[in-house]
Amino acid sequence: FLKKKKKKGSKPIEENGKTFIGLPFTDANDSFFIVASAVDYVGAEKLKHMVESMVVSFFIFLIFVVLAGHYLAKKALEPIQSVIFQVKSISANNLHERVAYENNKDEIAQLSSTFNSMLERLENDFLRQMAFVSNASHELRNPLAAMIGQAEITLMKERENSHYKDVLETIFSDALRLKKIVNSLLQLSQASADSKSVSTIRLDEMVLDIIENLTRTKGYRQIEILLPEEMGEELLVKGNPSLLEVGIGNLIDNACKYSDGKEVICSIEKDGKDLLLVVEDHGLGMSELEMKYCLDPFYRSESARKKEGFGIGLAVSNSIFKSHGVDMQLSSQPGKGTRIQLRFPFAVNRNR
């Protein structure tokens, strides 16, 4: 014991449930070592109670944490559940409804705002589709009704050969009109699907070919083309040649059709890394309201109804240019004409 005590110094020693304390003492004649021992019943009891209290507290705290975590998780997921419930309740019949949210800064608000933007785009596309189907049905029904009516009246009784010839010419004219409508609808539906067939095209040559074709087939003589004075590089763009020819041809055809014989200017110029194609006429022009709807299929303004057409050319061109990543900007004033600018990404010829 004395050896252990000398090693530990004044620290107590635990042996067989007892606590021993030893202290050295020296007087004038001799040295002594005083030893005291005891059993700490009170301390042991307190230690036992403390262990029991810690175990009970641990389980109580664990239960509290589980319940609090469940409650907080439920409260945290309530906004998401609300968004899910609102999104599930929106269908084609109530696309005008939007997802409501309170906080404008957290991630749930950003998610709700994204859903609302998507719903707005879907609603606009749905309304355009409904208007397109309605207008297409109307445009297709008119020539069909005229053809059926002419044939039905003619077949009611025997008539002279000259009358049959007149009826057949009328039916043939309506059939050609019907064919043009169907072809326009096919072009509109294929505008995005065929845009992946990309090749490098000389924009100036394509525009010259389009103008030559319009001059030969429709007799347009008022078209002037302006090219850059210094062309260090070929004016190259990338895209589907047949689709771009249709899109640009529709713009130039419309400009000539609604310019009443006045000059139409097609100009090509370089603007940094882009090529600009501008088609400008000095004809009827459009108001702000007409410009708002002029890209919708089958829309025709009051002034345009006097001209031959179906109101689908600009819609086809717009769809083609969108699928090719070409930016189209339109400006117009009634009685002063219309200006359409196309911005093509410039394709540099790497083989030269």
C-alpha cells in the first residue's frame, strides 16, 4: 500500500469498495504516515441516481427529438405538398390557374414560379393550337363547301356542256386553293422537324435565286437587292436549304404583294459575327394590334383581306427561323410599309 501511495502521491486509492487516503507527517523526532479509509455510501448513491437520470433523460430526449423532427419535417414539406396538390388540380380545362406561394425568396417560391412560367407557355400554346385548328377548319371548309355546293346544284338536272365546263373550272380553282392550304399546313408542321438537316449555304445566292424565281413565276419587278461593298468572305449561313428558301421566300413574296407595286429592298450586311438580311417595303404596313397577331396562323388584317392569300406565310417563316436559331425582328407603320430583319449566325468557311 505504501509503495502504491508513494507513486500516486496525495491522490486517493480505491480498493475493495473502500477509499484510502495517506498523508506523510514529520515531527522533531521521527517521520510518520497517516492512513485513513472509508466507504462513500452517499457518493455511490448519488452516482447511481445520476446514471439512472442520464439514461431516462437520454430516452426522453430521444423521443422528443423524433417527435420534433417529425413535426418540423411535416411543416417543412407542407409548401411542397401544397404545390403538388395545386399542380395536380390543373388540367386543360383550367390552364389559366397558377400555383400560389407566399414567400418570394426560398426554393419553393422558385419552383412555383417555374411551374407558373411553364403553365403560361402551355396556355399560350394551347390557345394558339385551338385558334389554329379553328381557323384551319374554317379555311378548309370554305372551298370544300363551295365544291360540294357547285357539284350538288349541277347534278340536280341535265345542263348544257358549257355549264358543266364552267362548274368544273370553278371546282378546279377551289381544289387548287385547297391544295395551297394543305401545302401551307404541311410546311408549318414540318418547319421544326426538318431543321436538323443542316448544311452550309451562301445567303446571297439563295436570296438571288428566290428573287429570280418570284420574278419569273409571279412577275415581281420591283425587287432591289443590296450586298456588302467589300466581301472578304463568302456570306455563309448554316441551315436546311429548302426550309430557309421557303421562309425567306414568304417574306419577300409578302413584301411584294402588299407594297402595291412600290419598291421592295432586300439588303444583306455583316454585323460583327452575324449576317443581317433586311426585307423592307413601302406598302400597306400594319398597326400595333395587327403586328401582335400577324405571326399567328391564318390571321389576316382588314387591309390584307383584299389580297390573295391565307394568312399562314408569316407563321411558317417564323417557325422556320425559330427552329434555326434566327432572330426575326418586325417593325411596321400603317401606310408607310414594313421592315423585317433576320439575324443569322455567320458560318465561316474553314476550308478556304
